[in-house]
Amino acid sequence: MIIRKNNHALSIMREAGKRLAHVFEEIPALLKARITTRDLDSFLERALKEAGLHSECKGYGVPAFPAVSCISVNDVIVHGIPSSLSLNEGDLVTVDICASYNGYCADMARSYFVGKPVSEKALELVRVAYESLDAGIDMARAGKHISDISFAVQSVVEKHGFGVIRDFAGHGIGKKMHEDPEILNYGKPGKGPLIEAGMAFAIEPMITQGDYTVRMDADKWTARTADGSLAAHVEDTVIVTDHGPEITTRL
């Protein structure tokens, strides 16, 4: 069941998104060669606490996710576990955080480079990820169908020759990190539930430089491209209003 939020709930979700976006503003300055992903996560744990946000990632799932952020490097698509891995110049790094404020969630992911990208193709991959995110968000309008979001994302990504991940998807969001509906990043338009004002979605394209086949690590969290190609993942939390989509996780 897709939950439509009332004005009170939506006001809290707006505040959650704004606070999380402020935390993300601090990330680019930290992405230096030789910092470990565990050290980055430790900084983010402190930043969330200072922002009055509660981590929805830490302790989630089975096995319990051990950190407040998913930090995915190069061929890791999603759910990279922070560790002693040191970042190198040119690495493609995605930071994904879900946090709550007064019981309502915001979910956000951004892809960055450590210094200069390894290639123009890598830079284009990230640019297309953001372009596809914007295209998907633009379809989050009352009267559209859920798959209109999916089709918009896929159209942008495949137009540029990149792969769209099939194994993971966006989702509804509210009191819980994952609510109905599932929002695939591929599919035909005009399918699935009708979108209505008051719904809230986490829209998150996950795209690859090569094939979209996924390989899981033994930790049961880390998802990589099977062919070792680069992956990008970007995400925003979006509220559907009578006047169109409102992005809570952008300042």
C-alpha cells in the first residue's frame, strides 16, 4: 500500500531532507587520497548526530549493516561497507545515507571523484546519472504512473550507451526507509500505480559503464558490476505536490 502523507508529515520530511543535504555539503572537502572509507563514515556519523538526525542504515537488515553510510568505490554499485580501504586519486566514490528526523526519513546518494576523474568516459557516466535522476524526478507528478519514472531514467541512460541496474530499485519513503512502491529504473511507461499528491519517493538511478549484471560479495551487502566496470548511483527524496515534484534533499 502506498502511503500518502499529510501536511504535518510532509513538513517533517522537508526538514529531514534539508538537514541531510547540509551534511552532504561537507563531503567533497573530505574526499582526499589516502582517507579510508571507515574514517569518512566516522565523520558522517558525527555530522548526522550534530544535525539532529538518526541513522536508518546502521543496524538495518540481516546481517545488520555496520555503518551510517554506504560508501561504494569504483565497481561497487551500492551498499559498500566502510572499511580500511584507502581512497586513491581518480576513484569514483558514491556516498548513500538514509537518516530520519522526528520519525520521518530522507534518503540521498551522490557520486563524486577523488581529484581528477580517471577518464572522460567516467565523467560522462556520473553526468548521465544525474541527468537521468532529474528526468525521473520530473515524472513524479500527480496523474503519472510509477513506471513513467522508470522509463524516463532508462531512456536517458541507454541513450548514452550506459547500463541500467535491474537488481536494485528506488522506493517509497516516509516513517520507514523502504515503503511501497518499488520504483525500477527501467520499464515501459504508463504502468503501475497512479501517482498522487502526498506520496513521497526515493528515486535512485544506479548505472554502469558496462554490463548491468551484478555480483555480490561474501558480506551479503556489497554489490559490484560483474564485469568490473565503473558504477554511479545518485538519489534524492521527492515529495509529490499539486504543483509537481518537490526535492527535499537539495538546498
